[in-house]
Amino acid sequence: MEYIYAAMLIHKAGGKVNEGSVKKVLEAAGAKVDEGRVKALVAALSDIDIEKAIAEATIATATPVQTANEESKSVEKKKEEKKEDTQAAAGLGALFG
């Protein structure tokens, strides 16, 4: 993962993701650099639009979170409705008490 993180950091800083820059970031972080992994990473990223990939990943991960939030709101609404029903029934009981 540190190789991916290095590439993302370089990209975010506006640098060019190449073997030299990835190697420098990894060395600066104190990681042991595997030249083969660096070359593979750079080759794999050469045809990828990193901004587009990040945007797509953000959309994909946001959907389950939004769904969970909607489900949570639905459960809370049902609890409130049940509480209101219980209070109303208690009020009717007082009329005939």
C-alpha cells in the first residue's frame, strides 16, 4: 500500500508520478524500496487518469454510507411514530380511567 500512497501523494502535490519520484518519497518515509514494485506501479498507472479514478472511488464508497444514513433515519422515524402511538393510547385510557 505504501507504493500507492506514495503515488497519490506525488499526484496530489502536483508532481509527475515516475520511478524517481516514487522512490524518493518511499525513501523519505523510511520504507525499503523494491525497484520491481516501483516499475510495476508506474507502468500500471501510466494509462490511468488518477483524478477520475479517485472520483469514481469516492462515488462508489459514498453510496453505502448514504444508504446506511437513510436506513438509520427510517428506523428513528419508526421509533418516534411508535412512541407517539403509545402516548396517544395512554391519553385515551385516561379518559375512561
